[in-house]
Amino acid sequence: MSSDSQVSPTTGPPIPRTFGEYLRSFGPGFIIVLTWLGAGDIVESGTSGGNYGYALMWMVLLALFVRFLFVSLIAKYQLCNQHGEGVLDGLARLHPWFAPVLMVIAILMGHFIGSYMVVGMGETWRDMTGVGTVFQWAAAWTVLAVALTFRPKFQRIEIVFKIMLAVLSVSLIGIAIWSGPDPAKVVEGAFAFKMPAQQGPFDSMLLAIGLMGAIGGSVMNLAYPYFLEQKGWNSPEYRRVQMFDFLVGVVVMIVLNLAIWTTGAELIFNSGETISDLDGLTELLAKALGNTGRCMFLMGVFAAVFTSQLGNAVALGSMASHGYRRWKAGVGVPLGDHRDHTLYRAVALWVLISPLVWTFDRMPGFVTLTVIVNSLQVVLLPLLAGGIWWITSAKQYIGSEYQNRWWQNIFMAAVFCLSLWGAWQAVASVAKEIGIIGAT
């Protein structure tokens, strides 16, 4: 179903009316948050909690609050714009080069985001079973991801993601409760807004920016419209259910992020140890909780990275196909289903297969890859934030009925300024980290 040809509620899914109908209709929100909730969140939150205690926890709430408002504006354009088109189409109206640029970004970021996803899949199963190599386990799970991606039936993907959500909830929340969290420290860390001095191998600024990249997001915020489209929510009548669906998904994301942060803060922060890779993180958890706790944690990591890799392949394949076809066809031309194009399959395969090279020996570790790649994602935020701000505030793009209100424009102005600062800090912090790695 194309983002260029909206459907009415009479031909799309029924509009939910009751509480039960709302619950049964939920889906895109869970899929997008589990696509976002990958290695970045696990590593950034676990590393920050382990190395800094509760001191940086406020970044989780800030990043997710910003992301909720930002992505809600993206969804508003997708559902309510006067042209009946997708978000990428609106950006292409702003400037035609948005389409090919986003196509290239989807291809490049698909590889680099996937780099730590496949390493995470391989390392978790190698560590849980004690047999095989990182490459062998990563390749095995990649085969399943390819099968699901090449037959991208939305209902099938929904079922897989809901199963993985249950695994995530049991493992991460269970471990957090097991670790014995301190509610007073949680509240203090969430609202103290402290930036502590460096402790451990990663600078607190790099971790904070990495959190913004992993949790606050960048190009992957544009994945949400494709899941709305595949669900059939393509008109203003679906705006209410979309908002509830997304809100529930973000609340789930907050709970899971705080759960893994709490685990790191309680079990690792006072141990005198620091975290530099996934093996070190799991070993420290094993010391505190035994092999059962260690396996629970690894299963949660796997559920997070597998759903992220699958969601990335579907969304970035759609984005690349959409960008290419919009670039070639020009503005306003109907395109059809982006998944029917050869480029969708090619890019989805690239996103899933090419990152396997990072599982070979002598490649950077899982934690290092995660922190650096998520920080680099922040560099893309000014381009995305500026474009979304423009098309949601100007009536010639979204229409006068749904254009941004004054407070939404103030919010987007703040996001744009923050993105410029974050991009500068990300480049400086990553350059510093690469220099440290090179020197050692």
C-alpha cells in the first residue's frame, strides 16, 4: 500500500471504538519501538548505569519525551497532509534532493546500524550455548530475518514482534527486579540533570550523545510511517488510534530502558568494575546473579537486536525504494507499494547480510560499535529535524487544518537547535574516542 495514495476507513481497517478494539488494533507502535529498542538502548543504558550509576538516567526520559513529540509530528504529516502522500514525499516537495539523500542514508546507515545488531545476535547465542562462533550464530538468525523480510506480511511481522516483546519484558524487567532497585535513587537520577566526570572507558558526554542517538533517534524516526502504511492507517481518521498506539509503545520503551539501566546501576556501579564489551557486561551480571540471570539478560539482548535488525531491513528497504522511485518519478506521481520494487529486496538483503563482516576476528567490539554508531546518528538530526519542521508548519505542505500550532513550532525550533549542538558534540566526541582507540 503506497504512502502516496491514502485509503479511507471504509477500505482500510475498521476504526476502533471500544477499549478492546483499541487493544486489538495496536501494532505499529510496538513494532517501531522494538525496531528502535536494539543494541543501542541495551548497551547505552547498561553502560551508563554500570559506569555512572543513576546520574545520567534523566537522558532516557528527555530523549524519549523529545522522540514522542517529534515522531508524533511525523505521523501527523503521514496521516493528515492535504496531498495524501508519505513523509518522504513531503520532504521531496521541500527539495527534490531529499529523496536520493534519504535513499543513500538508508543504504549506509542500514549497514552500520546492522553492524552491532548482527554482532549482538552472534555474541548472545555463543555466550548462552557455549558452542559455535559469533559469525555462525549471526548467520543462522540472519537467514530467518531474510525469510521474514522477503515475505513482509504485516500480520506475520506483528506476531514475531509481540513474542519478542514478551521475551524482552520477562528478561529485562525480571532482572531489574532481581537486582533490587532503589526507588529514591531512580527518582533522583531521573530529575537531577547531572553530567558527571568520566568514569570507565567512555566519556559521559559521548554516552549522553549516544543515548540521544540510540533513544532520541535520527533517520530511524522515518521508519514509523512505513509501518503505519503497512497497517493501513493512511487517513486523518486513524490519528487518534495512532496516538494511543504510539504512546503505549513509548511507555513500554521507557520501562525497558529504565529496567536495564537499573540493573547496571545496582549490580555493576558499586562493583569497582567498568564495562568495555558485551562479554564484560554479562560476566559481571553472572557474578551478581549467577548463570540464570546471565542467560536471562542475554535472551533480552537477543530479542532486542533481532527485532531491530528485522525492523531495520523492512523499513530501510522501503525507504530506499521510496526515495529512489520518488527521485525518478518526480513529485505527486503515484508509486504503489514500495516493497514491490527490486530495490526494496536488494537493500533489505544488504542491511541483513553485509554487516556480517563485523563478526569476523579483530573487528571492533559490540559496545564500542554501538556507542560510536549511535553518536554518529546524531549528525543526521539537523537535516531531518529541519525538514520535518518545515513541512509540518507550512500550510502548502500539510494544509491549514493540521499545520503546527505555535507551541509545536517552538518545540521544533528547540529540537533543531539541540540537533545542531548534538551533531557538533557527536563529531568531537567520536573523534576523541577514535583517537583513544587508535592510541591503544
